[in-house]
Amino acid sequence: MAIRRPRPRAKRAYHHGNLRSDLTATAVQIIEKHGVAALTLQALAERLGVSQAAPYRHFASKEALLAAVAADGFQTLLDAVRAEMAAAGSDPVARYLAIGTGYMRFALSHQAHFRVMYSDRPAEFNLGTVAEAGRSAFKLLVDAIEACQHAGRATAGDPTWIAVQTWSLVHGQVVLYCHQLLPRKVGPERLLAMAAQMSVFLNSPVPPWLTATGPAAPKKKT
């Protein structure tokens, strides 16, 4: 009598509701634990129990997936900052300072998103949703500075210059913290308190080499 060998089990079909969102969520989990370098579409397929081809129906490449993670991050950042500003009330300086606090809170609680948004940026980040969201976040800061200027609470001049200084300070502080390069006594609460230092830029003089629209172009040598 012939022995019947068991048939190999077919790969279970993917029954989750939204593969695209599950791919981005799982990508964030991998980045949190192992870093961006460990992320591949093949690793995602294995973890989610789908075919190797399934992720490519939603993302043409790893870079396209990272762009989706960054877009989600920017939207979460915008929501967090707007909530901080709303809680700050109507005072323009308080709303300006709330942007720094909201930025830091987001970076601390969404470190994988933050890493993707501001680390090595593939070309896919320069167009579409990611680029638009990044511009919206920066515009929120510029608008807050303009509100301070209109209220007589900030130096007149190009608000973009103040915004660049503000962002550089807050971003630098939180990056140093996330990389554990600040003194150990600087915990999350002290870090958030440091965001208030951005108030110094509201009344700092605008360098003479700045025009009304931004840095002056360097003069050509004759």
C-alpha cells in the first residue's frame, strides 16, 4: 500500500484589514528596535506572514516605505504641536514656546518616526506628502513668530531667520538627548524646560547680511 505524504501547507492568506498601514506600523517597530538599516520589505513580509511580493503592491521600494513613515510622523508632529499651542492660550509668545515643547515631546515619544524624518533623507522625501508636511511644520513656526512680531513681542525682520535659529536649538537639544550625549542629570523634564530658551531669539538682532527675504547672495568676484 502506497504511503500518502502530507501535502505542504499553503501559505495562509493575509486577512488583516489594511496591509499598507500594517506595513508602516511594523516598519516603525523594526526601526525602534534595530534601526533603519535592519528594515527591508522582505523582513516585513516574513513578520506579517505574507508573500515576498505583497509589500511591493503598496511600496515600490524601501525608500517609498520610509517616505510613508515620515509622512505619518510629520502629521503626528503637526497634531502634537497644534495641541500644545491650543493649550497655551492666546498669548503669542506662549504659543511660540509651545511649538518647541510640542516638538520635543513628539521626538521623545516617537523616536523611530523622528529618526526617519530627520536622518538620511532619500530623494522620495523631496516631493509629495513628506515635502508638503515638512513645509507645513516650518510654516507653523514662522507664522507664530510673525504673530509675536505683530504684537510687538519680537524683533522686526525676516521671521525665517528667527525660525531657523529656533529650530536649530530645539532640534539640536533633542537629538543630543536621544543619542545620550547630554549630562545624565538632564532628564526629559529638564529637556522640555530647555525649550523655553528659544525665547531669546525673539529679540536677537537680525544680522546685516540678511535681506528682507533671506540671506543675501554672495558677491561675485570680479
